[in-house]
Amino acid sequence: MARKPKNTFSVDHIAGGGLVDRCRLLGGGLTLGAGMAASGIAMTGPTHADAALSEWVTQAGETVRGYGVPAPEEGYVQRALIRPYGDLAPGYSFSGTPLQYLRGSITPNGLHFEVHHGGRPLLDAYDHRLMIHGLVDRPLQFDAAALERYPMVSNVHFLECAGNSGRNASENGPPQITIDQLHGLVSNAEWTGVPLNLLLDEAGVRPEGKWVIAIGDDGPGMARSIPIEKMMGDGILALYQNGERLRPEQGYPMRLLLPGYEGNMNVKWVTSLFVTGSPAHTKSESGEYSELLADGQTAQFTFGMGVKSLITHPSALMTMQGPGFYEISELAWSGAGRIARVEVSADGGQSWADAELAGPVLSRAVTRFRIPWVWDGTPTDLVSRATDETGAVQPTRTAWKAKYAPSNFLHYNAIQPWRITAQGEVENVYL
Amino acid sequence: MARKPKNTFSVDHIAGGGLVDRCRLLGGGLTLGAGMAASGIAMTGPTHADAALSEWVTQAGETVRGYGVPAPEEGYVQRALIRPYGDLAPGYSFSGTPLQYLRGSITPNGLHFEVHHGGRPLLDAYDHRLMIHGLVDRPLQFDAAALERYPMVSNVHFLECAGNSGRNASENGPPQITIDQLHGLVSNAEWTGVPLNLLLDEAGVRPEGKWVIAIGDDGPGMARSIPIEKMMGDGILALYQNGERLRPEQGYPMRLLLPGYEGNMNVKWVTSLFVTGSPAHTKSESGEYSELLADGQTAQFTFGMGVKSLITHPSALMTMQGPGFYEISELAWSGAGRIARVEVSADGGQSWADAELAGPVLSRAVTRFRIPWVWDGTPTDLVSRATDETGAVQPTRTAWKAKYAPSNFLHYNAIQPWRITAQGEVENVYL
């Protein structure tokens, strides 16, 4: 958090543990004037009018450049290399978005999480084609240039790996790792591309065509079966990510974007859409990405990601800078639609207050929520709980675990409590 | 645009020159099935099941990396170096966002436009302070770390240089240059930071404090006078840009963000907010950024940017790939609020049709608009015209020129016609 420890203050609280009414705060009903945050340092010495000029204002600065990069001082803001090569198998590698260093809701393209089942292929983008074939009247193929003439749509959507947060499912926990390592396989971007229904209609899907087997042009040939209704509904063949062309890690030159569906179904480097009458039961859907339930059955076709929220500031392994004012900042998303509500508790769930959303709240997109908080310096547990527009409520870990076999770690969306110790250390905890 | 010339087709048009109803198109009332766009190439040869494996699927691909970069094939997507050093004076340099290569509404951070009056200073970010002083009860200073504890807001806003598009004001025109060179000094990002009213309230602005002189820590000490109402209203001390910390070119470690106000008032590398009773009439406001009017007077305090739209696809110096279906894609924004409407004409303004917006339509933010179009291969002029929620309508060039002295090029927001020649060349034209 911040570098400068500060004073406490007294205001009306709206829930236990020091939660403060944000509307009154930002609306002027309360002010920070009386040293509420008081991170500002009183100026008692010489003012800048007296100071010597800094070296950089005595000379011309740097000229413009074609493509910018972050400040050198921000060089530590990198994706967490959760699973680089060699950790499990060649080709398998994951990196996580450093949520603890980001604010806002958009993930900048350089920091969007990666999951590669066979590594990032060094494909020939100019020669890349998407084929639409199988149960269609007119098998077609498209390159990226041809698609530039098609109608496009732009929407902000999250992508989340089905395995995100899965380490919290382990009984050998809670893991004491930073949030990028634990929850970093979720990102949020504005995706622009061609609605899949236009391309499928051009090919002419036959009445018996009920599924589409999407295959990526990477080593494993990542393949998933997708219901035709999703493809024809809000599915997009994405070509652009936050305005510019897709990054190589996100499937350049083209990928599927299936809003709300688990990450790997949004097939990257997609090269084939094969229309069939039934699902293909590929390795990735029958093996890797299926959840073993408590009753011994395996869940089938669990495409959508659950409702979820996550406090990013503060979060695990941060150190509080003494008692006083903080803003609790969190992310929330749901594969089923818009986030309707995020509640925050600063007393381990005994009392709750609604956090304020940073609009616009978009369907199947990450939304930032915030709530002011005064920490009194005593141990406490911070918790957030999201509800989406369908009424689905983020479960407790206990409720989530009860659904599944002990080994399952996929689709973990339980609430995440952070414990603040008396020393101001932030720890992961199972409540 | 695309690489593959295609066929025409017949549908109901909604205005002259080939404009098509997008709602019917995307909603299924019309389909692309009968070869409307027909950019898909019929597959008549071997399918991929028969093809030899590509080299990249026979081996593991690349592993994850900490901070991603664009695909090498996209290396040409760079900011236009409109005015690098040496062109005018040391320290003056501009670069423009390559709008012709971008889709969606967000500008990725690497491509946000730059205007530097004294170059990009190589400042000491760790030592950087923002001072709030002058007519305040408690002069204060803040570093970026201290501000991390404050309440933050996140909003998508455009920034546009007051000089953007100014070359269209010249009688020695119309300039035949690409859109990044002509109109590239506008970008759009999600900005996150601390509301300025919180910081000013903490310092305690005295009743006689009516203006704030904001000064940047660059060579020229870029300084602008800002009404206290704007600072206390929606002004933000921005720390983050599309989720990550500000880029150096955009004022790292902190800048002003005054939604809708001309670019240079959003002072970068801001180091001093000096509260005064009256404006300072700095060089940048009395000289550089003031508009000489037709009656010989100089306009004062023209802070807000006007309502504006711009067709990006197609745009100047592109070449059409033959007659047939295209999507016209454009951007619109206004310093006064939300865009209410964008009309497009494909016959030089004789008839107009409403383009469809890509929501959400946010206040003082760039919005993407789109409309389908069938080009019949004959010469035509494409024009767009925006209206904002205050009812302000984008003026014609003639109406805009009538307001100002011939030499003025600032705040140029007139409509931009693009002429399509019979050869499919796209040219800039004054109508």
C-alpha cells in the first residue's frame, strides 16, 4: 500500500471493522480535510520557488517514439511466471496478471494472463486461415485481411482460466502466495471482432449442425466442442484486443471469444470450426477441464464461469502501513451476466456493507468495486461477496468444497478472506 | 482494408450511396449467407485433415513472458512521428495514434498520442512530489506512494490536443496524408486516480481561491490556469492508464485528467497546484493555445473540446479492394458529454443514415460507431456528422472557418469528408 503511516479519524461507520460510506465521502458529506487520510505531508521547509532546478528541466527531454513501454521504475510490474517451461512439461506454461499492482478494470495488453498448453506457436500469421466446414452448405476459409471487410463488434469481457484460484481448493493450505500467483489467471479487455453468426451464416449451417469443434493451430491442437447456440449468440471471432491487433499470447491473428465461458474454450490461434451434430469429447473437455463431483460423477458441459469477487488492495503478503484510512479495492465478475452487488465485511463476515461500483457495469466483464475503510490496528478479516444479476451469490469455501470431490480445483469461485494481523501483515485464510 | 475483392449484392438501403441497416444485418433480418460479403474463399482443395503438419505444431512453442509485446507482423503499427526533434525546435515533439490500424474504442498504452513541449523529462519518479499550495489553509505535498491509500475513481475519457486536425484549417489543402498524421492527436483510455477535490479539501482551499495554476515538471514547466470548479468537479489526479501505472509519455508518475478539456491542460508530470484568485495567463494559455477569431479578438478560456467524429475505415490514402460490401467504422467524442448520434452520408451529404453505436456510450469518451455499406464502384464522398447530448452538432468546414481568423488552426472539429475515386483511392477533400 502506501509508504507513509498516518493518523486515524472519526466518522460514522456503515458496518463493523471500520467500513465508511463512500458516497458521503466523495460527495463532500465528509472531507479528508481534517487529516482523515492525511497522507499529504505539511510543507514547512522551502517551497519549490526556492529550490534549485532539477537537472531534467535544464535540458530538452526525450523525443517521441513509435511504440511506448512502461517507465523503468515500473519494471517489477510483470506477469507472474506461475508455470514456466520445465515445471510440469514442455509446452505447458502459465503466467498471471499482477492484480496487486493494477487499478481500474482494463488489463493492459502486456499483462493479460497466458495459459499455453503447447507453448505459444511461432505460426505464419500471413498464411493463417480459419476454415468453417463440416455440416455446412459452403465450406469456407478466411484470412485476417479478408475479415477486415466484415461488420465488427466491440465489447469488454473478462477471460478466466477454469483453473484460476484452484490452489485455494487444497487442504494443504491456505497458500501464502501473492494474488497474481493465486488468482492471476483472469484478465479483462475490450475485444473487437466479427460476430461468429455472420461467418457461420455465410457458410450455411445445416439443421443437423448442433455443435462446433473449434481447433487452435498450436502443438496440442487445443480443441473444444461449443454449442451452436453460443457460437450464433454472442460468440465473436476476435481480431483486436484493447484497440490493437491481438497479442501473440492471446491468439494472434484470431481467436474465439465466448463471453463468460472458461478460458480454454476461447480457442486461440483458431484455425478450424468444424460443425457437427454432437460434441467431440476431446481430451481438453473429457479430461483436463472436467470437474469430479462429490458424488463421484463428472460434471459435463460446465462452460460458464461462476460469480466471483476478489479484494486486490489489500491482498496477501502486502504489509499495512499502520492504522488509519485505506480504500479497499476489489474486482468482481460473472460468466452469467452483470455484477449486481458486492458486499464487503471488515469483521470476518459478521457485518456487511455494499461497496460502490466503478461504472459502467458490463455483462461478463470485470467491474472494479471500492469501499473506504479505517483500520484500527487490531487483527481482522476482510471478505468480499459478489452477487450477479441472475441472483447467483458467491459461495463460501465450505459450500463450494461440498459440491466437489476433494481433488477438484476447477471453477473455484469461493469468497477469499484476507487476514490482517496486528503487525499489519496480510495473510490468506480459509474461513 | 481487405486483400480480397468481392461481389456486390442487393439489399434494402437506408440512405443513398449504399448504406445498409446494421440492426437488420446483425439481427439476422439479413444474412451474409448469399455471398453478401463473401470474403470467405470456397474450400475446393484438400481440407486440413489432408495437409502436412506445419512446423510449429510439431514442436513446443514459446514459454510465457513477463510483459508482452505485439506480434512482429504488426511492427508497422506505430505512432506517427508527426513532429520529431529537429523539425521545429528541440523539445517540441508530437506523435499520433495510428487510428487507421485500430478498432474498438480503447487506445492501447503503447500507442497513446504524445505532445511534448520540452521533450519527455527523465525525472526522478521516486522523488517526485505534488505540492498543493497558495490560497490554502494547509500547504501539502504528496508522492505517488502516499496517494495509494486514497479513494480512487476509474473512468474512460478521451484526450485530444487542441491542435489536432488543424492542418485541415489550411487553405493550402486539403492535405493528402494518413489519418494518424492528420487526426492522430486523440486517444482514449481508462484513467484511474484520486479525485482532486479530496486533495484540495485536505489542503483547505480558502474562499478567495478561484483558480489553480497547474505546473508540470518538464523543461518548459508547462503551466495552465484551471477554474477551481473543474478541479473540484470531475478533475482527477491520474496515476493509472488502462489499469497499469501511467506511461512516461503520459505524465508518469502523475498527471491531471480534466475530462473534456484540451490536452495540454491535463498537465503531465504535474508537480505544483498553486491556488490563486485569478488566472496566471501563462505562455501556453495566452499565446500557444488561444484562438484568434474572425473579428480580430482572441478567444479566452476555450477549455472544452468540441463535438467531433471521424471515419477511420476507410480513410485517407487507403485503397478500396473493389466494389461490394464494407463496414464504415468511425470514432466520435465530445468534450461536453456523451455522443447522442452519428450520422453518415455516402453521397457527400445529400442523404444521411444513423450509424450504430458500440456501447457503452460514456461521457467525454471516444465511442465507436459503425454502419454497413455497399460500394458500387463509382466515385462518392463519405461524411460523418456527430451530435452530442447537449445538442451541439459538428460543423461543416465552412461554418467552422467563418468563426475564426484565417490563421487559426486550434479546436478544429469540422466534419471530415473522404472522397472515394473510381479507382478506389481514398482522398481528403474539403466540401
